[in-house]
Amino acid sequence: MGNKNCKINFEDMQKGIDNYVIINTMPKDLQHCLIKNTISAMDEESKINQMINTCKNTQIIIYGKNANDEKVLKKYNQLVSFGFKKIYIYLGGMFEWLLLQDIYGSEEFPTTSIEKDILKYKAKSVNG
């Protein structure tokens, strides 16, 4: 494990949802719908500061808006620089989670609220 970049899939995310600290990198205007148990952006700094002082072995999952969200790697590197070692990246992000929720339901893919406009989480096309 250590500080290697450890990527997880949606099944790992489902298993970790109640046992890991979950952080997102989405903009403030998208904080209304998060994967269950995600720390809100407003509470993230105080929670991380608390963990820095008490438990750097805490298992952390980071996710972003979608698989192309570059802020996830920036957050990963920031947490590594703080001394955290058990950091996982859910690459599918909120977009994949909401798509799976739409197919399999909110019991399997819980969120803090219902989001009807799933496409606002998709990655931008390279062709514009």
C-alpha cells in the first residue's frame, strides 16, 4: 500500500462506504449530491486537520466529478504530503456512481440526495 497510487472500482467503493473517510473534489455547486458518508467540502479541512494530529493510518477514499477529474490526483498528492499512507482513488467518480444508481438503485449506490441531471457530471469531450 504505502504511498502508491491505489485505484479502486465501484465494488471497492461500495465496501468502503461505511469504513473509510470519503473525500470528494467536486466544486462547491455540486456538493448537494454526494456518495453516502462523504465529508462535505465545508467540513473537509477540519476533519483532515483532526486526522493529521490523531491518525495518519486512516483509510481515505477520494473521488471527483468523473474519471477525467484532475483534482483527484492533486488531492491525493496533498494528502500524501500530509503523511497519510492509505489513500485510494475511486476513478469512476460521481458520474459513474450516479449511472450505476440509475440502473441498480439507491440502496446499492446511495447518495446524500437524488440527482436527476446525471449528465452534468460527465467529462467534457475532447472534440468540444
